[in-house]
Amino acid sequence: MPASVSIQHLDKIYDGGVQAVWDFNLEVAPGEFIVLVGPSGCGKSTTLRMVAGLEEITKGKLLIDGNDCTVKPAKNRDIAMVFQNYALYGHMTVYENMAFSLTLRKENKEIIHRKVMAAAEILDLKSQLNKKPKQLSGGQRQRVAMGRAIVRNPKVFLFDEPLSNLDAKLRGSMRREIMLLHKKLNATMMYVTHDQTEALTLADRIVCMSMGRVQQIGKPIELYESPANTFVATFIGLPPMNMFEGRVEGGSFKCSLFDYPLNDKQREKLKDYDGKEVILGVRPENVTRSGPVKLLITNNENLGMNTLVHGKVGGKKIVICKFAEWCNYKPGDEIGIGFNPDMTHFFELPVQEFDANGKLVNEIPGKAIR
Amino acid sequence: MEKNMAVSNDILRYKKNKLASLFAIGGLVFNCLYFMLFYSINNSSLYKLLIGFSVVLTLAVLLVAFYSSESVKNYKKIFVAVLAVLAAVQIARIFIYPLQVIKITEELRAAQPGGEAKYVTFYFGAGLTPSAAGSLLIVYLALSAACFVCSSVIGYVYATRLEKHVKAIQSGEIDIDAVLKETDAFAIGVSDGLVDDALKSAVTEEEEVR
């Protein structure tokens, strides 16, 4: 039976006083696939390692299936972790690698065999069982690492950037395999990645992190369509969301580069911000090919199904547009662009926190205005 | 859990015969101990043909034993016979030197009563009389031979089991996949048969999404 995971007010402070994770809260339902996503150094792997028991929890509480595991040693948590570098034993065969944890537990040999064979069938590794890891490709090695986790029948599966060592093509196929695996096993999984494509395609819910703090937790579509702040808005989505700093004045959004008239719905949303500075965000695919904003084209990339157009607004602000049509703009062309009013986002300005010496210690991303 | 012979035999396809290999290595170790004692007894005297012969024989036994241990580990039946031959060689060696030592000791005892108490060598810090040294040499060779015999027998039994099992799979007499699924103790959240159903439904869903 898949287990629930409850992470309550988790903090991680290293010996030197560096705080890697701040007040992390998350309730994972049984069988849920949670993806922790964020840039390097945001604390996502540290959080996962705390759940695994590989890092000590400085403050907070961790419950796995209702049992307090905050100080429980890793081996008693009944979790299995798959690492980026596979962590396979080079001198053992695939079979022995997969059977290793069960052999340590002194399980019945027949049971071990059944479990290993069943896992090998699921992962399509039956023909590789007598090979050593060095004889396998990166994808096959990662499958062995997953097989080793599967045979243990753990309460929770933890994946720490398992696909980062693979090439783009293999990563795609392995991603699909992990999706299928989750469906087959219906297991609770926590997955760390910095790749938003993995996060968006795999997750039931995404936890987006930055600088050790949770920025937003939600379904992939929620993070994409309703980002909670400027960080999530720019981190999720490829190419990233275009952001313009400006001021709400007299029913329009005014920035140094252009004036953009607001419709009734937007005015209603921004009624408390009249005269205040805000950020307008628009995804490249929500930029339209006609409108009041002048774009000086610098690059035109035809990708077959769509065209990425890079340009500058007001001679400095770089804007990326994604048009569904095949375009043939040349560098130096100037076109008028607009923003799909139903798909524009408004954010408050980010807040910067400084220490006594005037050094920037934290930047709180601008909150979404809803 | 009831033992299923087909599954037990199937394990042999993926696991090496470490037990047989271990016994072969055991035989090799006792052979080394024998040679250490033999050399310590003969070290003080002038080098003679016996030492040269013994060195060559020991090296040969070591090399063949090691190669055989690796081979029986991989269920190579021919090396079962090699190990049996090695066991015979070790038994034969008992009659070449160790029994001679004991015989000479007996003769010495008859000619000079009390003479046998004189230490012939020091071995691992303990003084050994000629009769004790001779007996220990016999014990080492006997243990070495016994290990080779065990290795040979175990190697034969497992290699035969595996051979029969592979033949049965190849002839279709046993469908090992079906056997594994019939009595599936795979408790990873998916019970018997459901693995396939879950896989099919997952694949169908994925195709629909595509």
C-alpha cells in the first residue's frame, strides 16, 4: 500500500550556519507523484535527503504513513532512493545489484528471485540480468537503479535527478518509463529535478522552490497558468515569461517602453494598485502579432510547428514571442505586438532584504495580483 | 513458503556457484599451509630435488585449483573432473613425503629411544616434533583433497541441475515466466496478473495522450 508523507515546518541549517531549507511544508497523499523543482542550490535535494534520512533534520517534523520519522535512521524509514549517478555496485551483475538489498535482509532466495524477475520484466531488463553495470548504457543503468528500488517494495520512492546524466533522447524515453512505472506501481513518489519539462510531464503536483523556500505548490497547469509570484512565472515555461516593470495609471499600464491599455477585467484586478508600480507578465505564446507595442526583431527561429521571434522593445528590453505560424522576419524588421488580455499576469514588485552591511540576503519575488 | 524446484533451478541461471568455488579456494588454502610447513621443515637442509618437485607441484595445484574454482563458479562441468583429479593428486602426495617423515620418526624412535621429542621445526610459533609435523602435513593434504572433492560434487550437482533446467526451458517443457507469475510473491503493490493489466492500461492511456 502506498504511504502518505507529511512534512511539517522543516528547516535545514548546516554546521556553518547556512540555512538551506526554510519552513518547508508539504502533505503528500498516498500514491501521489510529487516533483520538487527549482534552480541549482534551491534546497530541493537537501529536502529529499532529509526525507530519505541522509541529512539530519534541524527543525520540523517528518511523518511517513503516520509514523514519526524525524530522527529515525534511513534504514528504518522503508524508503528507496534512486540517485543521479545510479550508485550501482560495479563488481555485481544486474541481478545481484537488484537483489542486494533483499539479500542483506536475509529474505528467502525464491522470493528474492521472484521479485527481481518481476521488476526486471517491468523494466525490460530480463536480457541484461547477467551483465555488469559497465556493459550497460546510461538508460539501462538507471533502470537497474530503479529496479533495485522496486524490489524493496518501499513505502515511498525518492528520485534525485535520475535523468540528469542521460542524453536528451534517452531522457524523454526514460521519462515515459517513469510515468508508466508510477501508474503500474501506484506508489508514492518524490522526484527532484531542475528540468521543468520533467516536472510538468511527470508530476501530480509540483513544489517549486527558490533559495530554500517553497514558492508554490500546485498542479502543473496551476503553476503554468496561475504562477504565485515572479519567480514561478519566469522559472516555469520555456521560453520564460516576458516581464515588464511599470505603473498602473488611468486605466492603462505604463512603462518606460510603452503604454498598454487595460480592459475592464484587468482594471478591476488592479483597482487597488492605481498609481503603484507593478510587473506585467506575458508568456511568449500569448504575444499577438498586432498591437501597440513596437518590437525590433533581432532573431527569427522557425521550429516547424511554431516560430520563436526574439526582439527588443524600446531598444533595450528583450522580448521573446512564440507565434503559431511560420514567420520569415529578418533582423531589423519592426512589427507591432500585443498581449492576449486574458492571459496577462500582474505581479507586485519583488522585495529585497539587506543585512546590516547592506548586503542582499534575500529577495522575495513579487506576488501575483489576482 | 513452499519450495518450487523450477524457481530454485532458475536462480542458478543468474547466480554463480559460489559454494563450489569457495570449497576449491579452501583446497587451495590448505595446499598453501601444507607447503609452508613442508618448506619450514626442509628449509634448513641443503636444497634437493624433493623441494624443487614440491614447489612445481604446489604451483601447479594452485594455478589449476584457482582456474577450476572460477570455472565451477560458472557451472563448467569439465572442471568438476579437474577438481576430482586435483583431489586424487593431493591424496597421492600424502604417500610421497608426509608418511616418509612419520616412517623416519618411527625408525629414529626405535634406534634412539626419546629422540623423537626433538623439534623438527617451529610452525606459527609452536615447536613441532617430526611425528607431529608429519601428521599435520597429512591433515593439510587430506583437508585440501576433501575440499576439492566437495567442490567437485557440488559443482557437478548444480551444473547438472542448471543444464537440465535450461534444456527444459529450451524444449518448452517449462515456461518459467508462467511459473513465476503463477506463484507470484511479488508484493510491490501489484499482485499476480495485474502487472500485465496495469501495463496494458498504462500503455493504452499513453497512446491516447499521444
